[in-house]
Amino acid sequence: MRRAVCPGSFDPVTLGHLDIVSRASAIYDEVIVAVGVNVSKSRLFSDVERQDMLREATASYGNIVVDSFDGLIVDFCHERGVQVIVKGLRAISDFDYELQMAQMNHGLAGVETLFMTTNPLYSFLSSSLVKEVATYGGDVGHLVPEGVHKRLTARLAERRAQA
Ligand code: PNS
């Protein structure tokens, strides 16, 4: 079986992520979307919430499974017997860091990275930008799955009430 891993923070998953994951699912027999649980960034959603949102958003695909990992992505790939990581490239600004990670992951464990160019509709899109715009009241409903939009709106309202 040909399998690939799509790793990320997914805080929260956007339509840009889904574009890459769904296109990977057309190429591989199985795609594991792997949520990094211990990457050093402050999170709006817990790893369980991020996985729930991904499961909801990918439920219609028969060959996408959602999991999480803590530690090196190459160790996760090794445990699952996966040799390929699929990543989206939005712009040249993504390339420097992604190249470093791809070369490190190949050097560490022989894991290959396949870069997929993002659909131009989403080349400006990131989870961070979605959170920032939504925090200040901007409409991001067309940039994330409906379920994510609902959770995002609710979480930001909770945060405002706590402030
Ligand atoms: O969505 P992000 O934040 O761009 O995802 C980055 C992620 C989680 C894919 C990357 O930071 C990662 O693979 N972290 C796991 C730790 C690891 O293996 N680091 C070395 C990479 S060379």
C-alpha cells in the first residue's frame, strides 16, 4: 500500500490544507494527516480539537486518517512504515524552511518530501492569518470548513469574555 503523511499544526485546518490533503489522497492509497502536538507555538485549539476538526473536514474521503505525533516527524513516519511526507508550498517564502526540513528528514531517516504547489486561490492563506482576521471581526467563513468556522467563532468569543 502506498501511504503518505501530511504533517502540520492545523490550528485550525484551512481550505488550503484541505486542498493539499485531498490532492494527496488522489495519489496515495492512504494519507495520514498528522497533527504535531508539541510544536513550540501557542495554540488556540488543543490537539484533540484540531484532530476532531480535521476528521470532520475529511470524513467524506475514504482514505484519509487523522492522527497526532509528539517528537520527530521521521519517527512517526518510521512507526507507521511511511516513506513520503507531502507538503504544500504557497510561495517562495515557504521554500527556504521547507527545503531545510526536507533535507534534514531525508538525512535523518531517508524519508522523502513531495512538494505540492498550493492552489492559487489559497496561496495567501495560513491558520495564523485566519485567526488574526477573525480575532478582529473579519469574515473568514470562506477560508475554513463550516465546522471550523463555528468553533473558531465560539472560541474567540470565549476568549473575549475571559479578557
Ligand atoms: O503547520 P506547521 O506549523 O508548518 O507544521 C510544522 C510541522 C509540525 C510539520 C514541523 O514543525 C514538524 O515536522 N515538527 C515535528 C518535529 C520535527 O520533526 N522537527 C524536525 C523537522 S526537520
